[in-house]
Amino acid sequence: MITANRARAAGATEAEIKEAVEVAYLFGGTPALVTAVNAFRASA
């Protein structure tokens, strides 16, 4: 996920990314969760 990779590059922790995923789920429901879970797949 490009946004998560940019957040990591800017110094965001995995916990901060997880919190963003939780907020996305609360406001967007399951479709947002399915998309946001890719944030935990770190690209090399």
C-alpha cells in the first residue's frame, strides 16, 4: 500500500499504521478493512 509505505518512510511506527487501519475500519466498514490490511505487507 503506497500510503503505508510513505508513512513508514516518514517515520510512522507500525502501531500508528495499525491505528489508522482501525479508524478506516470504523468509518468505512469491511471494504475499508480489506483494503487497509495491505498496510501491514511491507514492501522490500
